Amino acid sequence: MKTKGMSVAQLTGYLKELRSGSGEYQSKGLILDSSGLNFTPEATQRPCEALTVKLAHYWVDVEKTREATAVTPARYEYQYTLFNAKAYKAGPRDGRVPDTAPPGGNGCQGTVSVVYLGEDIPLGSLPYDLELTDTTAPVPVTVDGDGVLSAIYVSPVDVESC
């Protein structure tokens, strides 16, 4: 597939529709997972050249604003801080893009990692309905934005003490 000359909107649409060659039902050809950026498109839809995508990592500072009671769950507030944003080339061959693994959370800090095209992601587009879990396994999250391709969240290690 020729991708040179595509607008950000066209390229975003193409990459969102790009299916994986793994055989997994409806899996994406370009995803972000616990090991980082992974590119495994179906052979028939593969781009002719390497594609440049941006990857941004944000710290998520979590603060408990209300203790849990018998009736209501604890309430938390989040504050995002961008700490790393770089462009990476993916494709045209399959494989992981080196040095793109999401950083782990610590204490009261988690991370959100977003793969996107075009303009940088405004902080207001990041999710404010994060599921605070006891696991540090990355989970997919929804980030609003025109060029957003994939996003994952790693929960803080010790949410209860925040």
C-alpha cells in the first residue's frame, strides 16, 4: 500500500483499519502493548515504506481525595505530566520497534503511553476514568484525538497508600 503523500487523517484511517497477520480476530496491525510498539500487518495491506509514528509517555500522578466508605468507593484525582515524546519508524517489515516499552508505574505514579500521528495530544484528551488496579499489567485506554492510534495505561504500584 502506498502511504507517501497521505494526509494525517488518511494515514490514521489506514493504520486504524490495518489488520494483524497474526490471525487473531480483529487485531490491529500496529499496536502498543507491554513490550512496546508492535508492527505485524496482513501481507496484503502492508505499507510499501516505513511509517513514522509518534509515541508519548505521560506520568499519571494519583492522589486519593476521598476515603472509601461502606457506601461509596474511594475517589482519586489524576494529574498528567508529559515526560517523553519521540518519533519512531515502524515497518514495512514485521517486528517490535526497539526502546518503545511503556515505563512501569511506581508508588502513586502510573503511566499512559499513546501512539499517534500529527499534532501533539492535549492533556485534556487523556482519560480521566482510569481503572485503578492491583496489577501493573498495561491495559488499553481510550484517548480522544484525531491522530490517536493506540494507548495503554499502567496503574501505580501502591494505589491504596496514595
